[in-house]
Amino acid sequence: MNVEETSPGIFWLDLDSKRIIATKNLTPGLTVYGEMLVEVEGVEYRSWVPYRSKLAASILKEMAEVPLRSGDKVLYLGVASGTTCSHVSDIIGSGGHVWGVDFAPRSMRDLLHNVARHRGNISPILADARDPGSYSALVPTVDTIYADVAQPDQADIVVKNAELFLKNGGWAMMAVKSRSIDVTRPPREMYAGEVETLKRGGFHVETVLELDPYEKDHAMVTARFES
Ligand SMILES: C[S@@+](CC[C@H](N)C(=O)[O-])C[C@H]1O[C@@H](n2cnc3c(N)ncnc32)[C@H](O)[C@@H]1O
């Protein structure tokens, strides 16, 4: 089977007549959300399902650069039960670390029980991402912030967290759900508003990718912090 690494830690596998994206499984034999495990020449890969993960959808929509590298430190806002976070954990490897913030106790319990306890590079944090000061003692300076909180003030939340935790020149990836901002206005207007907030907060916005058909009325914004 042909395996191609198109960005560090992100692989394309030719499976029968289909091409799928995948990450190298940090915990061989274990799945997180029922994804397929595929072994090629002694290496186990986990398929990365774009209908379940906006980051996978962004890669399929030709995200120019995935700002994640082996050994990176990542602050993940809106980690939920860890579907996307588990692939981030695969990509950054055992030398990297993800601090995953969510305010829903049920999601945190699932993250802890099903994902974090098997992976030494994930620390779950039960907290409100609007109050980054409440977890500042737990999180160091990071290379990347990934945000998917589906809140109308998400760009403000990213800026607040960046001021405390993101290194100069670090990246933010922010999944914007236009319907969580205003159902009556066209999605592109919503994305532009979020982009403006990031710019005012010291970010240089690199790309805005619409994620249909994988996620309707969603976009992924990537931006570099230049405070
Ligand atoms: C769309 S889901 C995230 C899905 C996840 N990123 C993934 O791809 O696997 C949004 C999550 O954000 C969390 N959330 C919303 N507002 C939040 C806030 N202010 N602080 C922390 N978590 C928040 C919700 O509890 C929910 O789990």
C-alpha cells in the first residue's frame, strides 16, 4: 500500500480505490472514536475522518500549512471528548504536549477515561476558556492554539489566551461556526468579523477555508501571532 507524508505527521494512504488521511497511532491497538486502524509495514495508522474533525476537513480542503510539528506544545480550547485532539496528540508525538480545555464535565470525563489516560501527552483542564487566568499556572508558553469552542466571542477568547500563552510567531487555528454567531447573517460576513477581531488582537491572518461539504457553515481560520 502506498503511504505519503504530505505534512509532518500527516499521511495519505491509498486504500483500494480511495485515498484517506491518517496519523500514526501513538497507542497501537487503541481507537478513540471508532476510526479505522491500518497497518503498513509494521506501522499502525488511524484514519482521520473529516466529517468528525474540522482539522481533517481543513486538510482535505487544502490547508496550505498545518502548523503542527513533532515536539510542539499546543493549547486546545474546546477539546470535548478528544476526537480531534487525539490526532493532534499523534502528530506532536510523545515529545510534545496538548493542554485541552473544556467547561463540560461530561466531555472531560470521557477525554480523561477514553483518551488521556492512554496518552502521556494530553492534560485535560476543566475550565472556562474565557478565563485563561484560571489555568495560567497549568499551561506554559505554547507553539499553537487550536480553538473550537463554537461561541460567538470565539476570536476574543483566542486573543485573550494568546496574550497569556502563545509565543511570538506562534499559530492559531480557529474553527468558526457562523450559526453560533448570528443565524440571520451570511456566513462570509461572520468569518470577516472574526478575522478582524484576530487582527486587532495582534494576529496576521493567513487563510480562511470554508469546510463544506464536511461541515456546513463552518470555516477554519489560520493566523500567526505577531504581538
Ligand atoms: C464543537 S465542540 C468541540 C469538538 C472538538 N474540538 C473536536 O473536534 O473533537 C465545542 C466544545 O467547546 C466547549 N466549550 C464551549 N464554550 C466553552 C468555553 N467557554 N470554555 C471551555 N469550553 C467551551 C463545549 O463544551 C464543547 O465540548
